[in-house]
Amino acid sequence: MNALLIAWRATPWARARAFASTRFGVIASALLAGAGPALAPPPFGFSPGLLGFALLLRLLDGANEARPLRSAFWRAWLAGLAYFNISTSWVGEAFQVDAAEHGWQGPFAVGFLAGGLALLFGAAGLAYRSLTPQGARRVLAFAAIFAVEEWVRGHLLTGFPWDLVGEAWPAGSAMSQGAALVGAYGLTLFTLILAAAPALLFDRVSRRSRAWSLGSALALFVALWGYGAVRLGLAKPAETPVMVRIVQADIDQKDKWKPENLASILGAYGHLTAAPAARKPDLIIWPEGAIPASMNDYLAPDTWTRIVVEQALSPGQTLLLGGYREAEGARGPSFYNSLAALRRTSAGLETVGVYDKYRLVPFGEYFPMDHLADVLGLKKLVHVGDGFSAGSRPRPLKLPGLPAVQPLICYESLFPSLPAQDAARPAVIVNR
């Protein structure tokens, strides 16, 4: 206490350092170290927030010497808690559809999810501290360990690669183009190196060593930016551009699943689809689950719903729409979250492609280990029921008159390896 009082009478910098050395100061610094990087990706776009990783590196280096591993774990866990509370806050929006009934559950859902994901940050912090690297190698060790942590997060229990560190750069910017060269996880490694390198500014090492280390990080930044700038400069527009119309009828979620609204919902989508345009759209895209009914029903032959869809299209147009569908399998009927590609021809409406969602949302679209959960009665708590079945691994749809299209449904856009990387690589990715 006396040390704090003395420091308070000193310079502002000395007061800040004194506070940072206290228990509350360490907690605040760890939370700040996680909150900064969480503000870098959209919708915030505050790229300087990535420097929070430099602060986290300093915190791990300064872990309590009496219990360094435990201290490093909890400091990294706190950083992860702030990071994921901000970056996954959107999860709470699902509970606001019926706010009166479920709104109170939102903060708990976000908090528990963030706390669980933060364990991976904690494990990475513990691994870094257990190695006790020295000098500039600390930046490389830190970046490598946390890059592995991000890879594990993207694959463990089907994976949750939301807001990977490498995805913090503005989409379409020169820096983001590095993913075309080294992938999302490779760009994550390079981004962590760049973000953690400024921690060396506070090292008590020779000026030459510090200059060499920071100069190497600057060279990496220039190389990534230069590659991206050249790549963007050499990009050419498609020789035969496809005219795309994206339809969004702005229907409130709470009204969507009321059976009496089916006619008005379908009518709204049909009206927007058929609206005049300077050039007739080649491809029309409706959002996920646009029609609140089974595809088996509303696309069945001679139904009024199928007629509305057909009349909304002009001959030669292709429509991508979705919903759930039922199909017979080896073990009986299965349900899929699906996309259907429909094309209007002179003979009428034809289905020219179907895609079934491959990566399902845990606890939302399926329940992990559902047989055990059913016995324990856990499925009743989340109202998943039997859930959806996963489709085959994504492959591009070859649609008449269009380039190869790879559909991804909602959550699947998180997974960088889903679109085909071989000769079957799509020309267009449609996320809906």
C-alpha cells in the first residue's frame, strides 16, 4: 500500500506501472489485451487493436514467478474471455427473437461460450510460459503457439473458427490477400508475429538486436502488403460477368414461422425476384430458410407455392433457395438444411442442383452425442429434437449457363478449407 502511495506522487508513467503491477492492474491489462484484438475484425475494423497481443506477450513474460505456469494460464484465459465475449456477442441476438421468454439467457450463453473458448487461450499461454523462450525468439514462439491454438479451435469438436486472428485485416485489402498464398491459418501466424513484435520495444537488449528484430517484422509486413497490392493490381474482371440479384424481404424472425404468413412471405419474395432491371439477372439468390416450410411440400409438383416460384422467374434464370428437406436414408428418413438450384425452362421449373449443409451448428442444428443426450434428457433443454443430418463434403454445383458455384450455408463460411482446393475449385462462392 505504501508503495502505491509513493508511486502515486511520482510521474504518470510511474503511477501506471505501479497500478499494472497490482492484482487489479494485471486483470485489467489481461482483459485489455484480449479486447483490443477482438475490435480488429468486422464490424469494428480497429486494426491497431491487434497490438493487444504484444501486451499479452508482456503479461506472460511477467507471470508470477512463484507460480509462473498457473499465472500465465489465468492471464491468457482472461484475455481470451474478453476476446470471445466481444467477438461472439452476436450469439446473444438469437435469444432476443422472443426476448420476453428467452432474453435473459443471452448473456449467460455468451459468457459460457466465451469462457469455454478462452480455455484454449489459457492453454496456449501455459504452453508459451513452460517453454520460457528468450530474446526475439519469444515473438516467434508466442506466434507459433497461438497460431496452433487457432487451428485447434477451428477443428476441435467439428471446429469454431470464428474471427481467426488472420481474418482481422479488412476483407479485400492488400494484407488480406496473403490468405491466397498461405491460407487463413498461415496468415494468422504472420499476423501474430506482426502484432506481438512491438513487445520487443520494452526489452532491455542491445539497440542493434532490437532494431534487427523489429526490422524483420517490418520486412514481413512490407512483403505481405506488397504481395497483396500486386495481386490486386493484376486482377482482371470476368470476361463474361454474371448478373446476380440478391433478394431479402426483411421479414421479422418472430413472424417467419407462423403458418398463416406463408402466402405473404412467398409473395414478397416472388415480387422482389420479378422486379424490372436494366439487365435481366442470370442468378437470383434467396436467403437461408427463406420459405418457412418443407422443400418437399412447397416445391412439390402442381402446388400453388411451386407455381409462385416459377412465375417469379423468367426463362433461363436460375434461383438458389433453401429450406429443410426430408430424404429417405439407410436408417430411415433424414432431414437436411438444404439449398436447391431451380431453373426455369420452356418445360417449366426444373431442379438442376441440390446441396445439403455439411457443417452443422452444434446445439442449434444437431446435438453432439445425441443418443447419450437423449437418454440423459439434455436434448429437451435446447429443443433440438432429432436435428439435421450432415450432407456430403461440399463440391461445386455445375449449373447450366453459369460458372461453377459452391454454396455454403451460413455458419459454413467460417471454415477456410470447405471450398474445393483442387481442379474442381469453384469460380463463385455463394454464402447464404
